[in-house]
Amino acid sequence: MVEAPAGVEGSGFFATSFDKVIGMARANSLWPLPFATSCCGIEFMATMASHYDFARFGSERPSFSPRQADLLMVMGTIAKKMGPIVKQVYQQMAEPRWVMAVGACACSGGIFDTYSVLQGIDRIVPVDVYVPGCPPRPEQIIEGLMKIQELARNESLRRRNSDEYLGLLESYNIK
């Protein structure tokens, strides 16, 4: 069960702020878009399977369409040629959107310090949560999702319109 947000209770009614209700709804209905390569993709498959059951956190439906997703999960080695694709996928996602970098390769390039491997996806899109590991265990991926849920639950409705957020997107050349 999801804990009710802080509010005023009485006989037959409950009142709280609009921000709290929207935050609770966003946090418990994330639609992840897995951008998975390499071994981290296999660990994500294990996380989605019945033993770990990603669905119990409100991420029942992985979306393979960026327009229907709000959580981009980049997992595994990302080649520099794939960078523009990841950025395009990010730009097509609806606001609010979050990004989780899963695995050492997505976070920092991992052991592949070569000309062809992107040294962290935070060079092309802003990242909200990093999940380290090579590959990370399913429990770590679930903890990363819980951190994203915490961000979604506590985010102000107006943060996405703030000058700070718009400046962040502009620093990544995202309109």
C-alpha cells in the first residue's frame, strides 16, 4: 500500500495539497523506457522477471515508445554513434521525464576507455540517478527506481518551468 500524503482527515473526508497528490500519482505510475545494451540489459530482464518483480513498484508496463514513457533507463555500453539517438529519444519523451544511468558503462564508460565508447551518458542528457555496478544486481536497479520515485514524489509541479531547469536543458542543447 502507498502511504497517504500529509493532510487533514475527518469523518468521511481527506484533504491535502494538489502537489502531494500529483507527486504520489507520478511516483507510482512510472513508465520506463529501457535503452539496454550488453550485460546490463540482461540484468534488467532479470529485474523485470517474476523473482524481483519490477511491477510491484508501479512500473508494470515498460514502454518502447518515447512519447509514452517518462523514465529513460540507459543500461550498458553506449557507443558515440548511439549518443544522438539517446538524445533524440530523451527529447521525444513527455515532461516530466527522468533518466537513470544503469551500470558502469552508462555512468562513466566503464572499462572501455576507447575512442568509440561514450564516457557517460551525462555528456548528452541530464541524469537523475546513477546505478553503479558491472553489471549491477537487480536489487540495485530496484533501489535506483525507488530513488526516481522519491524524486517524482517530492518534485514541485513548477520545477520544470524554473530558470534553473531550463538552463540545465539549454546546457545540453535541448530545446
